[in-house]
Amino acid sequence: MNKAHAHANTGPRLVAWEVTRNCNLNCVHCRAAASRGPYTGELGTEKCLEILKQIAAAGQPIVILTGGEPLLRQDIFELAKHGTGLGLRMVMAANGTLITSEMAGSMKSSGIQRVSISLDGPDASTHDRFRQVQGAFEGSIRGIEELKKTGIEFQINTDHHTAQRGPGSGDARPRRKARSSRAPYLPAGPHRTGQGYDQSGNQCRAV
Ligand code: SF4
């Protein structure tokens, strides 16, 4: 058995790497306890490049760049490109609000193969309340549109919570144009939260 095959069989299969705690949203259910920051003392670029080398030496996992909001790192595409060059499958978990056309282009050229976007409900009133930022839902939908235009695969993650249930909302999946044959709906967020209660006393439960 050669070294590459040995790694594929025995090394880690998935690495979710919280590359920053900074975030532009302020979700009530954030497992990463991320907020706007800025937080200092985070790992520098050189250290992160070294960590990617160590990951590649241990196996060939999928590496999820997450946070916080990974797009707030100035060097995020340098990291993605480096991981891609090491033969790692680089993906990203983002909240979607910062994905402009330019960002999507940089994702593609750095080798990001898939992006997961979190939506907490079918509409802005549900989503924005959880995210505690007005316009977050529209921002995420815009980000998804940019991914679609750029040809980057995406998936929508969500947490199930009782606040999603309203009149006629038996199925809480986002129904807007974000849905496509390339966008599987996965009932789990990038930050699994187990279960708990939001500030209004509604139950949240990761499934
Ligand atoms: S759940 Fe994600 S988007 Fe929300 S505050 Fe935490 S890191 Fe930011």
C-alpha cells in the first residue's frame, strides 16, 4: 500500500477549522460564540499555512474553513489556495452575506469546491431575528446567487427550531430562488448547537 492510500484509509476524513472568531452577524445560537469582535491573538498566516501542511501530512481530509465568518480573514484565499495545492479538498462554511461577485471569483480561483450557507428559516423575519442583524437573510440569498453565477456548488444548512413553525409553515425549508438541483438541503448548521432555547424561549435543536 503506498503512502497516499494509507493516508486515505487511516487519516482524518473531515477537518472543520474555525479560522477566526470574528463575525459580522451575532446569532443567538452561535456555538462558536462568535461576534463582531475584532478579536486579537488569532493565528497568523504562516502558522495557518504550517497547519495545512500538517493536515496534509496526516491524511487527505475535506477541510472546512469556518469560523466565525471565514471571509473576514484577509488571507482566507491564500489559505484555500495553499490547501488546494497540497491536494486537500477545500470547502467553506460562510453566512453568505459577504459573498460578492469578486469574492465568489476568488473562491473559485483558490480552489474552494463547495460552500455551505446557513439559513434559519424560510423568510427574513425568522432568519434575521436569529441572526440579530436586519438584512441578513437578503444578504445570504444574494451571496447564494453569486455562487450560482460563478458555478460554485453550494448547500444550505439549517437548524430546526420551533420558531420556524408558523401558520402554514410545516416545512421550514427556504423556498426562494436559492433552491436548485445543486443545492441539497441539509438539516444541520455549520455550528451544531445540540439543543437549547433562544432569547424568546423558543426551543432550538440540532438534528
Ligand atoms: S453562527 Fe455563524 S454566522 Fe452566526 S454569529 Fe456564529 S459564526 Fe457568525
